[in-house]
Amino acid sequence: MTDEHPPSTTPPGRRRRAVVVGGGLAGTTAALRLADAGADVTLLESRPRLGGLAFSFRRDSAAGSLTVDNGQHVHLRCCTAYQWFLERIGASEQAPLQRRLDVPVLDAATGRLGRIRRTRLPVPLHLAAGLARYPHLTHAERAGAARAALALHSLDPADTGLDGTDFASWLHRQRQTPRAVEALWDLIGLATLNARAPQASLALAVMVLRTGLLSAPGAADIGVARTPLGTLHDTLARAALDRAGVRTHLRTRVHSITPTDGSDGSTGWRVSAATAGGGATGVPADTVILAVPHTEAHRLLPKGALTEPDRILGLGSSPILNIHVVYDRRVLHQPFLAALASPVQWVFDRTAPSGLTGEGQYLALSQSAAHQEIDSPVSVLRRRYLPALEHLLPAAHGARVRDFFVTRERRATFAPAPGTARLRPGSRTNLPGVHLAGAWTDTGWPATMESAVRSGITAARTALEVAGCPRDAETSHRIERRAVA
């Protein structure tokens, strides 16, 4: 936590000038919230697009011209902030939620398909029937998992002591077998935390599992975008920013943030940046929100902004590997599938969003916490994953692979290890008018799209409160609440 400081000043009759550095979900959200509150907002992004790490690109190959998401991103019904973001940019219908949680889980060792489902019964009974029928655990393991879920429900994610231990140790104390960890707890944890149980903070695991599974019957219902992520987070987000009056500058890399003293006695900041083509620009600001990765924030933060600025570098990173395969026929007959006893973790059918035409099918494999494979050559990954897919999906036998390629996010998220909580700063810094946003800041959530949007909302609210104009507070607090209907 940082010390309280008095509101910064803005001369009467002038709109408050805000500069947001970074056009990912956090920065876009902050810019929209500030503009909605009446600020004069400029958004600076170094890339030629918005969206941060959740973006799309075009690929031309023998399979045709595809629109490819760099990685598969989903959200849950409990992700209320991200759903607000989709509504704000006019994209709610393009990323619908399941009517009711249903996750197909295929065991590669036995060929047996099970499902994680819920009913409309109240918590925790909503998962009881699905767990009782889950074939990948023995009767004793299912009973043990139910007891562990009840024990987990009694834990408070805000308890700072939970962050001092790892999730695996807690599961061991709950007598969860290695099979139960693989077939249930890691199945969920890998996708949400980007870490296996031994490397995950118990506090973050409790937060995810309590909120997603035990806060409301429909909290874990899954939402998947029907359109490319670039349509949502770049095209539609940019249009929303334009309508809100935000000036968006792409290909503009910020290199310094320096304090200024105005002739009218006001205090502020100058954000200096290099533009495309080698030019330079300087943007004056009363408020600056840094919505960039933690390593970039460490580089840009003015001296004195954080009491211990090097602490954020301890967050580290965790990679995600994405395998993309285009077949000449349909081989997967589910929207998505989770796998056990296989190199494959999750498979998604992205044929329609990619624009692929004809009889083929485009599958995207999402491999979390892929430390050992993130730098493997494409040829090695092809030899590993194509046979694994054929083993999982019998229809893939004899199917021709029209395209195979890989996208890598070496620093996809911060590492959610025990001790992470104390490394994550809040939105407010020691310097009036300078604020932080990003999924890595202290949102209480792991590094997800939900965390990114929440951080942007919080940073904008804090900035307005510090400026003495907290007109955004009521809406922000409503969005930040974790309860779901």
C-alpha cells in the first residue's frame, strides 16, 4: 500500500487531461472509464493494434487465408468486469456464455469421455450430480473431492496466510490422490492460473475455485468468442474509444514520464514517446495510467512512484504455447475438449471464427505452463502433438494436415507462485496523478482478461478520486463486486 496524498490540481474551466500508456484490455478499459467520466483522454500503444496479448492476425497458407487468435481465451459467467467490457464495446452477443456449464473431458489412456456439469440446484449441490457421474475418478476420489471442495469453501481468499503456501500442499493435506489432482484440480487450475498445483499460490487457487465453482450455480459457465479476438479487442474496442472521444495513437512507444509545473500553478506530467517513422511527441497530462507489463512499468515509473520499485520484477512470468492444426475434414465434434493422460491439455474448434471455408476444420490447442516446450522447434512439436491428437480423436486418423503452426507467449502471465500477493502493487502510487493497471496488479485475480479489465476500472476510479472527481465510483464498485446472479 502507498501513502495517501492530496488531490492533484487542475485549473478551473479545463477538462482533466489523462494519458493511458498501453492499449491492452487494462488500458482500453481505463481510457473508456476516464472518458465516460468527462476526462480528456489520450491512449498511447506501441503496437500497430489494440488488444495486448489477446489479439488476432492473418495467416495465408495452403489451407487458405485464416484469421488466427494468438491463443485461446475464454471467460466465465463470474467474470463480471469482462462482461461489462464486452457490453461497453458492443460485443456481448459475439462472446456468449454456455446456458449451463458443460466441459467434455477425454481420458486418452482409456478412451472414455466424461463431463464436468452443473445443475440449477443451489451451491454446492449444483455440482453434486456431475461429480457423482464423473468417470475419471473412483467413488472414493469423488467423495474426497467433495470434501475438499467444502473445505475450500471455508477458506477466505483475503487471508494473507494462504499466499504463503502452494495449492498442492493443501490438496495433499485434504488427501487428494495424484489422479484427483490431474483429473480435476489441475484441469481447472492450469487453464485459470497458468500453473500446476505445486507452483500455484493457495490464495489464488482458492480465489479462482471459490469464485468460479462455489459462488453461484452458474458462475463457471464458459464463454467463448464467436469472432476473432482482434474483432473484439481491437476493431470494436477502437470504435468505442473513438465514440468516447479518446485519441488513440498506435505505433507510439513511450520512453519517459517526467513531472512538470504549469505556469498557472498546476502540477502534472509529460509523457514522451517515439512515433512511427522515427518522430517524437510529448503529451501533457494531469493523470497518467501505466497499463503495461510489469517489466515495462518498472522501466517507465518515475523515481519515487513505488517505495520498492524492484519488488515487481519478482513476479516473473509463465508461458503459454499454442498449437494450431488445420485438417482437411472435421475431426472434433465438440466446441472444445479437455484431455487427460495426454500431452494435449485443451482443444478448441476455431473453424468458424477463423473464416476457414470448405470441409476442413481448424483446431487450436492451448498448453498452459509450457515451460519445457515453449522454445521447442515446430518440427518437434509436430511429431509430438499430431500423434497425440490422433490418439484422442479417432477421426483424425487418415485426415490430411493442411497446416500446422505454433504461436508462443513466453511471458503470457506473471508466475502465480506462493508469495505473489506481496509483489503485486495497487493502482495508486506514491506520486499524485500516476497510477498502475494491468492483470499483474493487485486485483485479487490471477492474470486473466477479467483481472486486466478490473485493474483498468480500479485505476480509473482511483485516478478520479485522487483528482477530487469520484463520479465513477458507484459504477466501478458495482462492476468490481464478485457476486453473480
